Amino acid sequence: MHVNLDIAALRTLVIGMELGSFAKAADRVGRSTSAVSAQIKKLEEQAGAPLFRKSGRGLALTDAGEVMLDYARRMVGLNDEAAVATRGLDMEGWIRLGLQEDFGEALLPQLLGRFARAHPKVRIEARVARNTDLQERFDAGQLDLALLWDGSMDAQGNGGPARPRGDGSREVIARPRMCWIGPAAGASATGRNDSADEMDPLPLIAFDRPCLFTHAAVVALDRARIPWRLVFTSPSLSGLWAATAAGLGVNVRTPYGLPAAVRVLEGKAAGLPALPAIPLVMLKRPGETQPLADRLAAMMREYIQPGG
């Protein structure tokens, strides 16, 4: 027997988790809190397992709830894509998009090409930059949609947490773990000579300005009492990739957007400490462009959430 999940209920689940409250979700979807509770209860019945568990004074997703939420995001996105596709050829306007450097090379040609084919009358102005620049431009009203790392963990003044200003929305769409990155082949994984003493400083490759990833690496190394030294800096991510591929040292990023010349290192095997996860945030501005931005945002979620 086939189970037909209710798209409206799935949308409520997604919105409730995005807003952190099903009371807020009820306002967003135009239903009473009791109606929203009934939707979630029905989803649990259809899933055949509880979707939530008690966590302190609140609720947290169970394993089944995490699975349901992942599918809910995709199903709601496909539903909206199908609805938009029937009138997509008539959509007109322009979107100002900002992307973190990690997603420029991989996401721009795939996602924007697909979007352009579906909406040929929509013009996109894209900017690939670092967090601070994207945040400042979003706050100044120069971007309609921005994808950037949450800077709340940065202790070096790199702009604070990624946040909307005014009526904009903020959504955490992924929480990838930071990784140690080394050359794909042909050089020492950590940039040390084979004969080097294990207490020799670890060579680090980093941006030439305050950076969330470098800060996390330094904190982890200091806690593990592993000495380090900065051997290469660059204003661009492409420069960091080139130095890493050459085996000059190790870099820290996420698994997203890695070029073929580098690879993720197994930290424990390489004698390197574990690194934290970092939220990937989407900022979206309301206004005349919102229907277009909503469509592009849905496609970005679809691309990123399965793993990029």
C-alpha cells in the first residue's frame, strides 16, 4: 500500500525547523497551532515512527525525523519547482546573487546554467567573494540572495554571525565539518619532510586576512599542543589550492568545491586534531525579486544538501 505524504504537512515541518518553532510556522502557513500539531501527528503516523524526542525543555528530531526532514525539503522543493516550471518561461526580472568562493567554480556553471535554461528571461548578476564582502553587500541591499559561512565562531572580527538585516531571512542549509586538506598525490600529506621531527611546526596555508577556517585550525592545534607556522598566505582561494597542491603545507576548508589536485586528509592518521562543523547560511531579501530568489534558493538547497 502506497503512503501519500501531505505536501502541506511537509512544508510545515520544513518551515517549523527553519524558524525553530511550530508556533511561528503556524503564522507563516496561515494555520492554527492545533492544525499544525495535527499535521505533524499525521506525518508521524505515516512514517510509522516518532519524528521528535524531548531535549531539555524543547524537542529535537529523532533519526526518523532527520530522514523525514531531508526528504521533506526535497519534496517541497520539487513541488515548488513543478509549480514554477509551468510558468517559468514567462518569469522575468533579475537576481543579484552572492556566493562564497568555495561554491563559485562548482555551483555557478551547474546550477546557474540549469536555472537559465528554465527561466531564460531572468537575468542573474553573480558575485563570488569572501564572507565579509558578501555580508556587507547584503546589508547594503546590493544582493537579493547570498550563500556564506556563519561567522559567529570567529574571534578575530570577521563580521560576526551571518545575519539578515531588516526583513531578510536567514536559513542554515548545511553544517559540514571542517577538514584538513593536503595534496592529492606526489608530496607529503602535511607538507613536512619525511625526516622531520614530529615536533617540527606544522606548515599552514591560509588567507592573508582573518579567516574562520584558519582560526578554527589554530585553536585546534593549540589545544592539541601541536606547534605550527604560517608558510603561505594568499588573498584568493585559488592561491591556497595551488600552494596546497604543491605540498607546501595543509589548508582547512570543507568537502565542498575541492579541486582534483587536493584531498581531504584523515586527521587522526595524519596526527591532526578534529575540527568543528561550520553552518552554511542562506540570506534572502524580500521584495519584487522574491519569487525568483525563492526558486533559485530551492535549487541551491537541492544541490548543496545531498553533499554538493
